[in-house]
Amino acid sequence: MMKYLILTLIILGSWVSCTEASDIDYVLVNKSEMKMYLLSQGIKVKEYSIALGANPKGHKQQEGDERTPEGKYILDYKKSDSAYHKAIHISYPNEEDKARAKKKGVNPGGLIMIHGQKNGYGHLAWLTQRYNWTNGCIAVTDSEIDEIWDLVKTGTAIEIQP
């Protein structure tokens, strides 16, 4: 019966309820849609509108280019004492990113996070989330990062698509 219910929900395009961190096993970001999805066993269970780096098109090439990376990474640690309302670190740069940057003679950059609003400015999310304003991070509202923080455990895979 449960498999039938889930299949019916998928066919109807509905979201499945998910309330435990152990349920989320993948995070998918679609930069062109400006959306981030939390998935459980391939099923989208949460959706968030996001803000990206101020220069969002293309893969991050170097520090300061204001691009959000593209590819497969890991959410490898959580930072509660961030300059933003909570932050979850994305494992950029990976070895391929480092090699590409070294070949170009540039620093690949780093400290790419999923985070809330700058501390003290959460009340402005209604405005800031309409623009790409980060240095390459993925921004959500403070209440959304609180929810993501609780649902996504360290070690979860994240894929950032163009």
C-alpha cells in the first residue's frame, strides 16, 4: 500500500513528507531554476528558492569570480558561528577544481556554503532573495537554513547543476 501511495504522489507531482535528517540522502541545486531540492531515495521532499553568486552562469573558476560551482560535492561540515545565519560547507574545491585552477595559475577559491542571511539582516530576505548576491554561495532565508540544518546531515551528497 505504501509503495502505491508514494507512486501515486510522484505521478501527481506532489511532495512527500519528510521530517527526519536520516531521510534526506541527496541535495540537488538547479542554478538555472534558482531552486534547491532535498531528496530522499530519489524523491524530492523539500524545495527552496535560492540566491547564488552575483555572476551565476558557469562553473566557478577562481577566487573572486562570484560564481557558484557546478558538479558533485559533499556537505562536509556545519558552521553555527558563521557571518551568516548558519552555514553548511560544500566540499569545493575538489581535486579536479584544484587541478583546473593550477593549470590556469589561479586560486580556485573556497568556503562555498549553503547559508542564511548575513547576521542581523534576516528581516531583509524578502528583498535579498530576489537577487544573486553571494560571492559564490547558495543563500536561503534564515528559517529555511534552520530547517535544512535539521534535515541534512554532514556527509550528504550535493549536486549543483547549471
